[in-house]
Amino acid sequence: MHRPVQQSSADNEVDKMTATSLLAARTLAGGLTVHPIGVGCWAIGGPDHNLGLPMGWSTANDAASLAGLEAAYTLGANLFDTADVYGHGHSERLLGRLVEQVDRGSLVLSSKIGYFAGTAAHAYLPAAMRRQLETSLENLRTDRLDVYFFHTSEFGPDDRYLDGAIEQMRDFQRQGLVRCIGMRGPHRYAPHRLTQPRSARPDKHARFRALFDRIRPDYLAVRHNPLTPPPPAGQPDIFTLAADHHTSILINKPLGQGLLTGKYDPQRPPRFGDGDHRQRKRWYTPDALAVVDRGLAPLRDRFGSTTQDLARVALAYSLQRAGNTAVLVGFTTPDQVRENLTALDTPLSADDLSFVRATLGQLQQDLDAAGEVFLDETAPPA
């Protein structure tokens, strides 16, 4: 069996990966032991709006969501990730129905705070954070969270709420309500895409590093898949940064929200209902899906043409990136859960990894060349 490509010091733990070790439980920060494939629960929150934007999934169905959660647990998944804003508590409440059926000690539960302020002046006011955590714990039918994430990097003008929010998180830890603290990797606050031209936006990588040094998180939530571009020149690789600081990573969007499985036919493009964030994304339009379909053709030829074949490639690509990681895979049907949790058989070889990186790196460039991801994003000034 070929050895996967060694990309940085963060890869040392996975440079001799076998089929067995690819699916072996991983012990991450805070001593949390997890199945390497976790369950992302954004989609089961259903359609929703927040901050004037569609931010949910119109394709969710509660019966299918509950069946999918149960199927995931039966297949060995124990890491479940949600957020207060996913369906404004609906995702948490559905997950809570699984929590009350099983041994709480067999689960690793993660939630997030920051995108929903309710009636508070700001989501990161300490009093608002306390109320929101209490609500999340009630929704999830538990007395503690294993990981609690800062969901956004927006801490008010001049970061006026940052110090108080950090101290409140530490207090949650002291009280035993939260075991580990997390934050997102480099990303933009969603409303800024609507209100700020690109030239006026702050450097998201510099912003992330400044907050990382202040928050000192145990976990990072990082978008990573073969379409993820490399960091800008001079910026540290986030996997190396995490390893150097004994921080673990929960990888989200490993399947590119379904695009990397080839499930979307450009001849029959999907239709999304009100409250679905994908309405805003150009990647789901017929022209972009045609680009995706062409870009996936070399992978189909090499690895197989089914959605599970392509899911296996994308999941292995992320799981072989570093040993201090787990991936979070969303779902709307039990069949998707079963397909994802049974997709992995053998790791990708070094040649496979290089092929995937080059092939989908070109696809990423082709998609970027065709326009912005978000159809309503503020264009640069003329």
C-alpha cells in the first residue's frame, strides 16, 4: 500500500495510514475520543433566515433527520455538531431526542454561539451567552457540552465584547458546563459580503490569527476539501498551526455540500425552497454544475462513478490530512448517512492524493474564474 503524501509536520501521525487506522477512533483535544467521521447537523435545522439572509436547508424532513441521527449512532458515529442558529434551535432539539435515548457518555456534543443574538444588543454579551447556553443545553437534553464554538469573529465595534466573551467561555469551563472551547478558522462574517466591497474587507487570515492568539482555542472549525485553495503566500498552514498549538480541527464541508459527490445533474439542476442558503450560491446553477461535472470526470474514471465512490475520495482526502482532525458530514436522509459512514475502505495513495489535489485544484480555479460564489455578493467598485 502506498503512503499518503506528507504535507507538513501535522501529517506525521497519518503518514503510515492503513484501512483499519483510517477508521480508528481518534483522541483529540481535551481527551475527547471520536469516530473520525462526525455528523454535522446544520441541514436538519431546516429552512430558516438570520440577519436578513437565507441560512437553512429547505430539503430537510424531521422524520428523515431523526432516522439519520439514529442510523449514524448505530454505525458508530459519536461526534455530533450543531449550533444555536441552525433552525433557531430546531437542529439542537432534534439532536436532543437522540441524546435522551442513549448513554450521554457515549456522545461528543458540539454547539456554537454568535450568529443569533435574540433580543440582546449583541450575541457575545456575557449575559446573552449565559442565556443562550442554557437554552442550548435544554434543547440538547444534556447538562454539558464537550465543545462550544465561537461561531463568528464579529465581537462588536473595536472588539468591545471580545474580552468579556472569552472570560465567559472560561467561566463555563470552570463550572463544568463546557469542556473545550472552539473557534472558526479564517472566514468572513456573512453580512459583510452584502455590505462591504471586497477592497474594504479586512484580511480574514490576519483577523483569524489575532483572535486565535487571544482565544487560545482547543478546537478549530475549518472548511476543508479538495476545492479549498491553499492559504495566501506568507500565511501559515492551518493544520500545522493547530498541531503546533495542540489544537484539534473539526473539518466541515468535506464533501463540498454535496458537489464533490457528483449528485447534482446540470441538466436537472436542483430547486431550493425559501430559507435555503444554496439559493444564493452560484455553484448550484446549471452553468456552474456543468463545470463541476466536467471537473469530476477524471475522478470518476480513476476511482468509480457512484456518489459513494466520490464521497470516499473526498473523506479520505481530508482525514489523511492530519491526525488531529475529524470530519463533519451533513445529511438530510438516512441513506446519505449510511453511504458516508460506510464509504471508506482503503486510504488514498500518494499518487492518488496528488491526482485529487491537482484535478480538483483546477476545478476550483475554473469555478472561481466564472464569478463570485454568492450571487448577491457586493461587487468591487468600478
